[in-house]
Amino acid sequence: MTPGRDRGAGAPHTKHRALLAAIVTLIVAISAAIYAGVSSDDGAKNRAPLADGGGRASRGDAAPASTGAWVGSWSASPAAAEPGTETTGMAGRSVRNVVHTSVGGTSVRITLSNLYGQSPLAVTHASVARAAGPETAAAVAGTMRRLTFRGSPRVIIPAGGQVMSDAARLAVPFGSDVLVTTYSPTPSGPVTYHPYAQQTSYLADGDRTADATAVAYTAETPYWRYLTALDVLSNEAKGTVVAFGDSITDGFGSEPNANHRWPDVLARRLHEAAEAGRGTPRYGVVNQGISGNRILTGRTGRPADNPSGLSRFERDVLERTNAKAVVIVLGVNDILHSPELADREAILTGLRALVDRAHARGLKAVGATIMPFGGYRGYTDARETMRQQVNEEIRAGRVFDAVVDFDKALRDAYDPRRLRADYDSGDHLHPSDKGYARMGEVLDLDLLKGGAPVKA
């Protein structure tokens, strides 16, 4: 375990450092203003108004008061507006998202997002069920539950907004696949989606939300649409750890439908440790990775597709249900793709800004070293030098509360500028399934203990 960061040791007290801090502060302020102006996508605090008409949940669907804690079992960051859906969205189709639980519970609730929509999204029917098996749209018999929103089966989500459902009584075990289905009869676009799910979901024509069979679900899709979170009322876990990163956290290139992303491996280890009574944190794990993500810059748009880590940290980390710790795995895309901002001090200042915001909410911040990318098309000696400089500060304990050294764990011992061959997916940037497994295994579970350090 590395020592807590010491801002005094090794940190230059120069005008350059002060200027970089001011720039990062400005980026955060501008991003926050943009999101405030276009979106109310801030969890249960801003639930969308109900559509006209009432409607009650079927008997037994609504969850009664129970013991346990609400924790995050699955999530995905809303990443962009789906191309080609600008006019009609998913009108007239049932969208059945398949997600994988990182912790079990006795009741569930979901969050739907219309962050990138330009018009209100009317959801007239939504359901949740346990999947009958891997790679299927069929549900386990007797597990289909109709979801409600403040007691109504219908909800209208304003453009830029999101809504959290009421709790539904449904027992879901750790490591199970869950089907979350929505139906909207009216055009509404563009669709808010997460493009690199590494998970097959399904589409059906018409309102097939209550179908327990897979017969109508003839279209497969590699995306998650609208759905951004699945929380569970759990006696297994007391909190949530958030994996916050780019494509390497998103699991890009991992085997589809196999849950081989490194946060999936971490979730399995936490579950096994809790079952064995080892005294490690009892946390669910949620994955807030977005492929191509950077610390400092996002793409254009209001809201921006693929927003910067600084601008989305509030939404994707601090507002996750019962968040206790965050593992930050960012920086490689800033080095590879943002030459105008990517210098050592800008990246470090951005990372420290994320840590400060985590501390302000009581979260512990674990950070990762940046893994090698020798052989990747963007590799240069200058970028390698920058990576080494950033990693030097991270290892010295001057950025995060604790460090997981992914660089050391996955690099080639004979050429540390590159990933080890069996950990390399083949593009020399993204790990193989074996590499992702190594990442999930090397993170010391004890690093997740405790909270933000107490200020002196």
C-alpha cells in the first residue's frame, strides 16, 4: 500500500503549476455550467414528471420496506447520442438490455437517462427480470416484474434528464444476468447509449416488455440504451466502489458476454472474500468507463459526447448509489490524443482535482499507473517519457490515497515500453482477457478500506 499523497514533497511551487491549476478549475467550472444548462441528469434528486394517467403496479411488484443497504450492482456511463436515431429514436420497439450483477439483493431499482435526447422520452412500460441463461432474451419463469415510477407504469423523461424507478421486489443473486426492458411508442431522439457494452442485448417490435420468452426478440444489439444503473437492496454489501476510466476500464476488446472486464474480476474477488469472511470491504462494483475518455478534454456538443473525466466525475462517481471508493484509471488518451494540453503537470493537476472532489464527498481515491503502449500507432519516445513522468509521481504517493501499479503488473519485463505479449489484445494498447484478469487480480482489496483521509 502506498503512502497518502504529499502535496509538498516533489511538487513544484511555480507560477506554471498555479496556472495549470487555474486552467483545470476553469475546465471543471465550464463543464459544470454546460451540464447544468442542458441536463437534470442527477439521480433521484431530479426525477422526471409522470405522464398523464395513473396505473398501479401489479400485486407483489412494488418492494416493501426491508433491511439492507442500497448499493450499485451495475452501471454504465451515458456516453453519446446514438447515430441514426435523431428523428425516431426507438419508437415502437422494445429495448431489452442485458446487464450483469456485481452484488446480489432482494429488491431492485433502475435509472433511465435521456441525457442526449432533444425531446421528451415517453416510457409507457418498463420491466425487470432475471435472465434464463447466458446470451438469451428469455426470463426465468416467475421473475418478470413491471416497473413503476412514483407509482405509475408511465413516465416522461425530459430532454437532458433521467429518472429512477420505484423499487421492485425481485431476488437477484451475485453474478446473474438481469433483463431490463423499456418501451416507448412515440418518436424521441437521439437515443442516449453506451456503445461498447461487450454484451449482447435485444430488440423487439411492439410492446413486448412483459414477454418472458425470447420469441419476439429477433434483433441483437451490442449497445446499452437508456439504462444507466441497476441498484439492489443488499445484505451482501455495504457500499459501492466505482471504476472510473477509459476503454481499458470499459473492457474494449474483451470477450463479449463473458464479463471479463477488470471490474468484473474485481467484483468476483470481493464477493469471494466476503463469503470467506476475510474482512475485506463488502462492496458492489460499478463500471463507469467510457472508451476514448480523457481527463482534460471531451468532444464537442451540448452535452458533449464522451465528456472529459473532469466534467463527468460528479455524475458518474459522486452520484453513484452509496459510493465509498473510486479507482481512477485515466491518462493514456490525454497523452496519446491531446498534445495541446497533455503535459506532465496538466495531467497530474487534473488527477489531483478528481481526488480533491472525491475527498470532499468522503470517498477514498485509489489510482492506477498508466500502462505501456509501445507498438501502438500513437507511440512516440516523447509520449513514453511523459507516461514515465506521470507514473513516477503516482508511485511516489503524490496524487492518490493508494496506488495499484497496473503498469508494473502488465508490462513486458524485457521491454517495459510494451505490454507483455500474453497480456496484449494485439493492438498494443488494450489488454487481452488474460491481461484484464491480471488487472482485476493485482488490485489489493485492502486498498479499498477506509474513506477519504482526515485533513490535518
